[in-house]
Amino acid sequence: MSDSQSPSESMPVLSLDLRGYPDLVLNLGRESLLSDPKLLIKTHEKSRPVTLFLDGLQGDDWGFNVVTALEHGLLLLLDAETEDVISIPPRDSPARSRTIKPIAIEEVHTISFHPRHDIWRTLVKNGQTYLIKFAESGGLSWCQYGPKEEYLGHLDRHRPDSLPLRRGSECIKFSVRDDPPPPIFSASLSTSSNVCHLSAGFPTFELIISITSHETQPITVAVEDTPFYIAQGLNEIFDIQDKETNERVEMPSGAGCFMDNTGSDDYPPEMVLEEFLPDEPYIRKYALEPFDEASSNGGELECLTEDHNYLVRLSQTVVRGFSSWQFGLKIDLPRDGKEKRRRFRGNGTIKFAVSDVPVEFRAEK
């Protein structure tokens, strides 16, 4: 078939596929999965838009609700050991639609499990493993040519005139845990002095972050995806506001260095691990320095104005917390890479309790 032709009767117009991740964990005490599986929607139409109606679509936000799809029979839940299908009480509600443009790439939709939904506690058991896959014919999945506006008010659950649509056969495999909610760390911000001097001959001015765990046992955190590992500038860590102008101060940013270790046999690697001991502050200091022409580093002091006051808060990137962690010290980690990776997944996010009151300092010559 040439690119100018439409799909034949034997070829689907759209293909739907599920993609999971190794060691996927549904933790009933958590808000979300660490690695959300995906729904892939691929069009085989080269010239015309196609409207897809599908149980579980979440409108235009590129999401797919697995609970809705299970309740409508589009997806099946199976015991991974016996492959028995688990019965789910049906629920009827309108399907959402999406217009798929005639392009040859896949749309990737994040599958939301909603681990705290009441349905999971009635369907799954802690410590068991399950599969999710497309039903052969249950649920609503049909498509027609044209934009979705042409079908508003005609959302029939069964359309005999639907264009060919293929449901993939791959499964999402996940295990179930029911852990208590993740810890909450306290985070505070301070300065090395109330005054930041812009000229030479004074001590270096620093912004200081202190993070404390109040758990009774140590916690090891993989900080790879946080500014505590590699920050591309102070704006990634702090929100600094000029009190006189009410404008945000833009600090110099470096190129940084992104290192993707997720595919490594030893993940997370030693260099991204930090230990948080009970009630022992984890302290990081960040200096504001003049620009150094030789290294092209620094330059934060040049962004400040003499005799201006500044308000500092932790950035949202910092406040969002730690998503990859486990109880215990680094020495307690298993040597087996697969088991080590598994322990850092599905534990939820450690949030920070942070004061809303900003820290203030003054810039002087």
C-alpha cells in the first residue's frame, strides 16, 4: 500500500497497544505508580483524521484511566499465576473521544491506575501478581473518519459501521503492595548572613537548605532526578524575588549534565545515593559568587542590585520531594541489580513540609 492510499479492509485503521515496565508495583497506600505504563495509539491512515471513541480516555490530557476501562470491560484483570479472569462489577458511562491526525507516529497516553481507588482493595491482594490486557470484544472502541465534532451527540456504545481497529495482545504485569504512606521530611531554608556583599573582601554569601527525616530508621534516596544531584543553576533550586521590583531574579544557568542510569544493571548507582538518618539534618550550601572569566562559572552576584532586599523560597522542583527511595542504609542494599531496582520502585513520594515564610537578605556593596 502506498502512502497515498487508505488502509485496506484487512488492515486496521488504528492500533491500540499496552506497554508496561519491569517490576511494576501497584502500591495501595500510594497516590501513583513510580513508572506509569502507556497506551499507544497508532494510525495507519496517511491522509485523513480518524476519531477514536474509547472507554478510559481522559479527554485531551493524554491520559487513560485503567479503572474505567476495567469497569466497562475494555480491559481484563487476570491472576498472573492462574491466568483466571477476575470479575469486575460493570459500570456504564459515556466514552471519551480523540481525533487522531494522519501521521505515522504513535500517540503515547499515560495509563493512570489510581492506586487509592476503592476498587483495588476489592479486587487484588497484597503480595500477589496480576495481568491487565485488552478484552477481545468487550468495552467500547470504535473509530470513524473525520474530526470528533462530527460525532457529538452520537456516542453509541456499539457501532457496526466502525472502521477496522486492532487491540494488541500484550499484557501489563504488576505486583501489589500495601505499604503505609511515605514519610514526610521537613525542609528549611536559611542564609549564611543577612547581608550579601557584592564586592570582594567579604565572606562568601550562601543559601543553605536543611532537610530532616523524622523516621526511626535511616532512608536511602536516589537523588538523580532532583536538583540535589546536578542543578543547572540556582533558579532550579530557589525562587529569588527582588522585594523592590517584585520581579523574579534570573540567575546564570549552566548546560548541566544529564545522566540516564535507568538502563544500568546497577541502578541506582552509588554516586546518586544519599542517606537520611533519623533527626540528622542533610545540609546543602549554595554560594553566590562573582563571574569568573577563566571558568565561566559564577555570576550570581552580578544579578543582584545594590541596596535591594530579596525574598527566597525553595523552588517547586525541590519541594516536590523524592520519588525514588527505600528504608535502610546504602550498605543494606542488595547486590543483585534487579532486586536493588525493585526496592526503589513504587514507594511513593517523600514530600517536604516547608514554611511558607520566605527568607530575606539584603544586597550591599
